[in-house]
Amino acid sequence: MKIAISSTDGKLDTPFNPRFGRCEYFIFVDGDTREWEAKANPAASARGGAGPQAAQFLASSGVEAAISGKFGPNAYSSLEAAGIGAYEADSGTPADLLDRFLAGTLKQVNAPTGPKRH
């Protein structure tokens, strides 16, 4: 399973970025091998629609689960339409969040968790 975690600097050992659509990077992790790579989020500086654009980026990258802090209505709807599970975190490093996800202790959300921004 391919997992995406929102990040500020693309590193596993620094605090994750709780912003989904406007995070600077996504860390893509293979849940089986734990191999990972960081990619810049092309939606980070979008004038509008960053959440759906970020969701499309994840979908085109083959992601099956997204971990972030909050998911606005448009971002959540886009993830849901793409078949990507949304998991909410409140703190931690991407490495910590990966461990929590694999242990089944991160909450999967079934509705938007943040406000609409635009």
C-alpha cells in the first residue's frame, strides 16, 4: 500500500505538516517495504483549489491512504472520489505517523475535518 504523509521539509524525523492541500511536500511510503521518497506538492502555492489539486496529485501517484492534520470539504471529497483513505493526525513525525498507521491506531475519517478555505 502506498501512503502519503503531509510534510514541511520532506524529512521523516521532523514534525509533519498538518495542512493537507498547502503542505510543501508529501512523503510517499511503501507500507510493505518502508521505502520512501519526498516529492514537492505542486498545489502548495495554488491560488485556489489546493486540496483537490493535492488529492489529484496523490491519486496520479498511486496513493491509497493520506495522512494529514485536517481535510477540508473539497479535499476530502476529492480523496473520497479517488478511493484514497483519509487519516487524521494531531502531532508527530512522518516516521511516527507511519508506525501508528501500520499499527492501526490512526483515525480514518469519514467526513471533512476542516473548514472550507476558498
